[in-house]
Amino acid sequence: MLIKEVAEYLERDPGTVSRYETGVYPIHSPELLKLLDLYRVADEHRRFSLLKLSEEAWQKGWWDGYAPDLAEWFSDYIWLESRADHIQMFDNVVFPGLLQTEEYGEAAMRTTAWDADDESIRRMLELRMTRKAILAKPKPPRISVILDEALLRRPSGSPKVFVAQLRYLAECAERPNTDVRVLPFKAGLHPSHTGAFKIFTMPEPFPRIAHADTLQGAVYIESPQCDRLVEAYDRLHTLSLGPADSVELISAVAEELE
């Protein structure tokens, strides 16, 4: 049965039906019941099991407790982060949240979220630190990070806080699932002149999804439209220092600042 036919039956857009099938969007029970009837799924046990799965798909994530402090787009970001097998990040202004110390995170937040009050900062910082729990899972995601050298020389917080962040970053690079590389100044103009972005490689059947921040919110791009960002990341990877040289540079900058 063609997606177009199913979409006409549900009175939905074909793209929405496609996202139901790939698990990008959870399906509501009334529409699932319609599909079960359309597909002639008569077995009561099977119908019950599928409806149960549908209900579970709508269960809230642990981060929903922080909803008052979250932009709607950021809930999607945490969902992706919590389910990805591989997260690739290019950053040129702020160190990735998953690799931040609490002190650096607070200093960065007070600059980037300048209009937030102290309580909001506290809760957002708590959320950021809690997100790092995915790195302690029995099977954590692979983390691949490319950092513009400018980031190593762009302090946030006191010199002590920034040096501690650089030291922590070097420690993170020693983890077996974490690859940290520095894009040196000598690489010159690079493929991501427009700024930072992230790529989430999801387990089947989810698509690969790219993410980029703007001051007005986030942009999400699904594969195959995100292939250009994947290619840009590969090119940045080629231009970057290797893991050992990157850690050496990070440590050298920390020593300069001490």
C-alpha cells in the first residue's frame, strides 16, 4: 500500500505518515487504531501490544521536569542526544555542553543567556550537568568533537575556571568513546565558516539529523538534506590535528594561562 493511499485514509500529509513509520514522530492512539483497521490487524493481543507501545512513545523524558526553562526546540535536542549512537560536534565559540565543567558552564550561560535570572541559570545548569549521564551508560554514544583553536583562547569565567575547563577537556579526550580534535589556525579558512553544528547518527530506523543554533532557536535537518553538513564535518576532520597533538595543544594553552 502506498504512503499516499495511507495518508489519504488518515487525512494526513504523506510526510507525516513517513515520519510515523520511521519513528521520528510518535503516533496518537486514534490514528494507530485507524491504521490497524486499514491494515486488517484483527488479533486482539497484537492490537493491544501496539497500542501499549504507542502510549509509551508519548511518555515524558526526564528533562520534561525542566520544561518551564526550556525552549521547545531544546527538548528535541535532548531527545536526540539521549538516543544517538554517535554525536559529531563542531564548535567555535563555546565548548560542547557534554564536555563542560559546572563552573565553565555557569560562566558561559551567564553570557549567552544574559536575560535569565539566577534561578533559571541554576536549573539550566543542573539540566546541563544531568545530560552528561549519557556518557556513563553501559553503552555510551561515541562522541566526536572538533574545536576551532579560537575556542582554546576564548576565556569564559575566571582564568582558574577556564584552565580547569581545558584540563577537563584533555581528560575527556582520554575516554575510549570520545575523540577530541583541534582545528588549528594554520588550517586557514575552513568549510564551516557559518559556525557551529552537530550531527546525530541514530539507530535504525531513525534518520541522521543535523542541528545548528541561531539566536532565534534551532534548525534541524534530516538526511539526506543534511549530507552537506556531514561532508563539511569530514573536511574539518581532515584539516584538524590528530587526537594526541590536539590534547598536547589543549594542555599547552592551559599551561600558558596558569
